[in-house]
Amino acid sequence: MSAAQIELVGIERVFHLGDSEVHALRNLNLSIAAGEYVAVMGPSGSGKSTLLNLLGLLDRPNTGLYRLEGRDVTTLSPDEQARVRSERIGFVFQSFHLVPRLTAAENIALPMVLAGLAPAQRASRVKQALKDYGLANRANHRPDELSGGQRQRVAIARATIMQPAVILADEPTGNLDRSTGDEVMRLLEALNADGVTLILVTHDASLGAHARRQLLMEDGAVQHDPTPPPCAPPT
């Protein structure tokens, strides 16, 4: 898997609630080098989830520039953004977001179905993913027949099946016990060790401490970034 370099310049995100404005992100400037492992922390309402949605192209900023792998993705059409999201970005959520009526194998295959990959290629990749994540004997089980840890492993397999350059993980252990959560983090960190950019949003300081770089957000801005990226982004 390749890794993604990320650059945000002057990002603003404002939500209008009735007559009031909520500044979820304020003049945010951030560089994340390819292959970094970054934890984004801060209290509720600090802008963590808004930042993650922007990085995942699930939302657009009101102003500012977002470069992913050197490409300005804020100017892309919705269809173009969807393609980048499908091919370059993997998501892992606290609540798994698996499709209840699909089996583990079908959930893992879903991104490839949406991307139009050939059935033979899908079957080969799914078989390997089930093996890699210890799910081979759960291939035909639906989510309600799986444990929390198994569901999150299915979610990680689905997130990585398109071989993305960046993984965005939003409280990925929030619904798991400590032991199972540690197992999930080992899986995510192994992907980062293989070169994937890993961005983790968490309230858990002990979880955030796993990352090599911790960003503390407050009031829509990065208030503390003790470790700048190891290399400056290209101009």
C-alpha cells in the first residue's frame, strides 16, 4: 500500500444553525507527511469529527485548500471526490457501519463492487482479506452473528480492501473491551508500519499516546502540535 501526504491551508468550516454561526474549523493549517501516524485529540466540539469528515471528503470547507498527494481535492466535482474517496481513503468507525443484511465477505467486497472491479478480482481479494484478519470461518456470517472484535476486523478489512493511501479511524475501539481494542489497534498500526498514513481521532489519551504525533484541538483549531511532520510538503 502507498501512503498519502496531506496539506491543509486556511481551512474554515462554518455551520449555520438558525440565526447563529458555528465555526467548527478556524483558519486551520496542517501538514501530514506520507506514512505518518497521527492522533487527533480534544474535547467534544473541538472540531475533530469535522476535520475527519473534511479529510475523508465527506464534507467541503467553506474556504481554504486541501491537497491530497499533491492534488487540490477541494475543487473536484462530487463524482471525482467519490472516486478519490473510494480509491485512496479508508474509513474505520466506532460503530462499524457494516450493512446488516450482508455477510462478512459481502461487506468486505462492497467497496470493490461500487468501484466496478471484476468478480474474480473481488473474490481473490476477499479471500485473502478474510485469511489476513482471521475471519475465514466467519465469511458467511452477518454482522449480528459476529462479536464486536470480529465486526471491527470486518470493518478494517473493508476499509483496506481497495489498498488506500490513508486510513481515517474515528474512535475505532470505542465499542470494544480493552483487550479487543488493543487487538484492533495492533491491526491498524501494522497497516501504518506497511506505509499507510494513519489518522486516529480519539478522546482516549492512552490510545492517542500510541501515535508518533499528537494534535490537540480546541475551538476548531490545532492548539498543540509537539511534533511537526518529518518533512516539509512540496511547494
